[in-house]
Amino acid sequence: MEPLPEVTDPRIIDGRKIAQGIEAEVKKEVEKFTNERGIKPALATILVGEHPPSKLYVKLKHWACKRVGIASEDHKFPQETGQEEIIELIETLNRRPEIHGILVQLPLPKHIDEREVMMRIAPEKDVDGFNPLNMGKMLIGREGFVPCTPKGIIRALEEFNIDPQGKEVVVVGHSNVVGKPAAIMLLNRNATVRICHIFTRDLKSHTREADILIVATGVRGLIKADMVKEGAIVFDVGITWQDERVYGDVDFEGVLPRVSLISPVPGGVGPMTIAILMEHTLMAAKLQSGEK
Ligand code: NAD
């Protein structure tokens, strides 16, 4: 992919810059933790199949580990691998004390039950926050390991000193990975939240009300200018690969004149997600060593 141009428009959220800030902090902390405790935080990734974007995302995660001084292990399986084999590896990784975080790259092939696999990751190593225990804690407002993408969005809001309390938030997409946890995390911060999805009637009537609009559908260009409120803050999570390029769910050029802030694709939510994963791996290493 070609390098991204410098972000100069103040309305555009520079996800790479926010990610660099998070990674710089993690790097410093990792160094301190390793020096003091003699423990190097370590992440193990599991990739099943040959899906090119998934291979790229895993590679980007390993590069990030390298940048911040986290050790990483790459476990790859062919597409036809059975669920039991993946679970067996997870259980081995759960038992290995030198591995602190386990990440299963989604989506998994159709014959594997994603939820079953996620349940097998030890909650204290669940750096992606998909284990039901961590999900449940998030639901009752005790956020520990939460899904990295919505946490990146929360971090971006903090970066711009935007308090979600009392704001109208509309989340388009209701997956366990992005939509639902984004909605819950904003609800935890006292926003008024509604969740839209494929079966929502008249999507526009909802999105037009949003002070903060989060779109995670994977439908390229779904959100057009007339679906966005004047002055809204828009997070475009969607990624569609077409002809070696990525596109978001928002018609960026059309929507930009209406918004006060918008995250672009690429260069928005993606890099922040990876930076949060680094933060979580450090957090996991600290927790497992008895540090808070
Ligand atoms: P998913 O396929 O599990 O869920 C898609 C959601 O969009 C569903 O809730 C569905 O009901 C909704 N939807 C689909 N078409 C719609 C329509 N026409 N109108 C309204 N709602 C519609 O996907 P996901 O895992 O939540 O991911 C969503 C997108 O975000 C994908 O493009 C994915 O690649 C991307 N993603 C990006 C990051 C990142 O780090 N940037 C992380 C995770 C996912």
C-alpha cells in the first residue's frame, strides 16, 4: 500500500499520530517493566487460513510488538484446520507463563465456532477482550480487557477532550467485535446510545441525530453526507478491500464538509486498534506478574 499523506486538516483524526503517542508510552513502560521485573511482555497470535487482509493485520501486529519491545510468536494454521487443534494450542498458550497475551485473528473459517474458541482463551491473557468474562465485566462497567477497536475510539475522544456524557451516539453495526462493545463503552460514559444494523428501518433517520456516529459495517460508502448531522463526530471503522486499496463505510469526501471531526480510512481507527493491543499486552504481563 502507498504511504499515507500527512494529515493537515484539523477535522481529520490522525489515527497514526494517536497510535504513535500510545505506542511511545507503552514502549517506555515495557522497558521499565522489563528492567525492574526481568520479564518481557509477550503476545502470541493465531491465524487460520490464507485470507490476505488477515495476514496483513497479523503482520502489522507483530511489527508493532517489535516497535514497543514486546516479544511475539506467530502461529499459523491451514484453512482446513479443525477447531480442536486451535483450542489445544490456546490451552498450551494459556499454561505457558512467558506468554501474556493471546490473539486469535478473526474471522475464523466457517467450520470453527468463534465463540467457543474465544471462551477458551484465559481471561487474563485475553488481550482482545472477547472472552465472555471480560465482555461481562465491561457490561457492568468494570472495563478491563475490552475490544481494542472501541477502546481506540474512546482514546481518540479523550485526546480531543470530548466527553460523551449526554451526547447522542449512534453506532451502526452490532457485532461482538466492534458495534456492541462500542455501544456499551459509550453507555458506560453516560452517552445516549442507539445501535443500528442491517435490519434497522430508515437508517438515515437515526444517523442524522448523532453527535457521535460510529460506523462498523464493512459496506463501502454506506454513510452519505445527508445521513450525517452538521457538526457531528464520525468514526469510520469499516474496511473494504478493493483493487489493493482500502475503503471505509463513510463517503469521506462528501461527509467531510459537514463534520467537526472524522476518522479516515486508512489511517484512522486501524492504527489505534493495534496500539491498544500493545497496551493490553503490557497490561496482561503486569497483571500476571502481580502488578496492578
Ligand atoms: P460484522 O460483519 O460482524 O458486522 C457487520 C455489522 O454491520 C452487522 O451488525 C450488520 O448488521 C451491519 N450492517 C451490514 N450492512 C448494513 C447496512 N446496509 N446497514 C446497516 N447495518 C449494516 O463486521 P465487524 O467485525 O463488526 O466489522 C465491521 C467492519 O469494520 C468491517 O469492515 C471490518 O473489516 C472493520 N473492522 C475494522 C477494524 C479496525 O481495526 N479498523 C477492526 C474490526 C473491524
